[in-house]
Amino acid sequence: MYKLLLTVITAAFLMSAAPHKPTLYLIGDSTVKNGKDKGDGDLWGWGHFIGDYFDTTKIKVVNRALGGTSSRTYRTKGLWDSVLAKIQPGDYVIMQFGHNDGAPLDDTARARGTIKGIGDDQKEIYNPITKQREVVHSYGWYLTQIIREAKAKGAVPVVCSPIPRNVWKDGKVARNNNDYGLWAKQVAEKEGVAFIDLNTLIADVYDQEGEAKVAGTYFGTKDHTHTIAAGAKLNAAEVVAGIKGAKKLSLNKYLN
């Protein structure tokens, strides 16, 4: 009996003394996690493949993105709260929003849009989905809240600009460095957190490879936003390139 008690006490001590294995949480829209993350319709988000770049004996990668969400609805649907409740000191949060933020604020389809920019602008609306009044803020405001709340829990936030869509003009892919990509960067700089210019990293590859190859290699025929497996793998690789480019980001030490 004494030996058993000693064994239990020793095991409990060793468990309490063991260092915390951090978690990398991914949050965002369908370009991060498409559908149920099973490749339905041959579509994949980059979050499915990024775990391959990490030493998962030292860090856990959890993809909590959800298709159709904006920086606003990821919060109002309670999705961010569910992640925040699990965050422990030393964890990481990579966020990528923007593809759905340009939608209407109060339409009857999804009511997911945000006010453009990073300011303190706000607008009270009647949300036909929730059937309640709601104060809608700017894209930057919602990102800022996530960053600050993650920091308060001891996590390290990382902001990504949204991936480029398969939209071209004059032989060049359209970039978002004058709107959501710019605003994501401005918020990251204002809050003093790492920024991955994912839009530019991927767009540079697209421009080099050309419209025909990009369309045939990385996208299906369904739309110009969602990638097939090859596109998602490219995007994951560019996220990792962005992590490596942020020399002071401690997440680097967990890469393979």
C-alpha cells in the first residue's frame, strides 16, 4: 500500500513538473479549414497541411477555423470564446480573416460583414439572422480584440493577410495590399505582434508561374477562392516561410 501511494505521488509530481506542451491554434475561414476538413469537393484549407512542418512531439497543432466566418462572426458565433477558454500561457494563435468581411452587414443570407478599415467606427444594426440588435465594428477592431485577449491569456498571436483569390488583370494576380492585407498589417504593427504577409508571398509565386498554371494546378473549377490540395499545400508552405521570416517569433523553434 505504501509503495502504491509513493508511486502515485511520484507520478503526480513528475506530471506537474513536466513542461507545458504548447498548442498552435489556427483560426480563420474556409481557406484555412474547408468544410469538415475531409477534402469534400476536392477542396482543402492550408491549415490541414501545416502540421506537417512542425515537430508534433513538442507542439500540438489544432485547426479551429470555420468556413463562412468573418472576423466578426467568428466572435459572435462563440467560436473564438471556445478557443480562448482552452488557451494556456505559451500557446500560439495564427489568425487569417478577410475573405468574408466585405459582405453586407445585415443581409438575410449571413450578416457577416464588417466595417472597412481598422478604426473605431461602429454601426448598430438589426441582425436578421440572430433577430437581435447588434453593434458592428471594423475589421481591424475585431482582429485587435482577438490579439489582446490571446495576449492576456499568455498566448502569442500571429496575424496573416488573406490569401489571394484566383483573379487576374493584365497578367498579374489581384492583391489585397490596399485593403484587408494592409489593414491586417496595420493592426499587427499597432499591437506589436508578428505579421505574415501571406497574400504577397503567395501572389509572388502566382505571378511567376502564370495564370494558366495557377488555375490548373491550385484551383478547381468551382470558384476563385478555394484551393484544391496542391493550392492548400503551397499556402501552408508560404505560411511557414512567413514564420521563418519573422526571426524573433518563438514559434520557429517548433518547426521541423
